[in-house]
Amino acid sequence: MKIDFDAESRDFNGKWYTDLKAWKVEVTELGTSEKDGNDHPSDFSSTDEDDVLPF
């Protein structure tokens, strides 16, 4: 796959937040590929109750 994206970081109350926005996704090769067992994205949710997001 080929993915074109924009990355933007900003500071809010001493913490940094990063946005990644994909604006173009292309499949570059169709065919057989080996599966690595990572079909599902990882859960990156925060468990820290003190985190306050600006959005």
C-alpha cells in the first residue's frame, strides 16, 4: 500500500498531541502475501484518568 498523509503536532497544557491525516491510499500490488497475524489494530486507548484532551 502507498499512503500519503499529513502530520501535525501541537502542545496543549504541556503535553504534545499528534494528528496523522491520510488523504490518499493506493493498493500498489495485488497478489499473495504472507499473513503476520496482525489483522486487527492495537488498542492505544489511555488508561490514565488525568489525561484531558483538547478535542
